Amino acid sequence: MPHDPAVTRIRSEYLEMPGLRLTVEQAQRLCGVERTLCKSVLDALVEEKFLCVKVNGAYARATDGEIPHPFPKADLRPRDGGAPFTRADFAIAKR
């Protein structure tokens, strides 16, 4: 099954869209694959550890975890150690 066009199609969809989570029905519609074949391909990709099945039954890339935030969160406290800035403080600073 590794050289089957359906395997290639489904695998490529998951590679092109990080964070993709699809049920069997959604994967079937997206990839244009018959339901029984789609289910067997998804299960084969789970066995290969390329995909995993989430609690809600959706299939997702096994390597997809939490998407890391690209930058650390900013510390919005004033340098003098006072209270954090409020929206009003930001509005005044923008002027």
C-alpha cells in the first residue's frame, strides 16, 4: 500500500497543512477517496506512526503537537515595578 496513489494523496495533504485534523468522512471528501479505502489508508498511516487518532476520532500527524509561540510573551509591567499597563495606558502611549 505505500505506493498506492490514495496513500500519497492523503499523506501529502497532511504534509502540506500542519495541524490538519480530519475525520474519515472529511478526509474522504477532501481527497476524493472511497470511504473504505480512505479508512484503511488512514489506519495504515497510523500503523506507520505518521498519523495518530485523537480522542474525538480525528486523524492528525503524529508529530503535530502544540504549535509553539514564535516569540516569548512580553512582560507588560512598567520598569519601575508598578502595576501592569491597562488598555488606557496603551491608548495614551499611542498618541
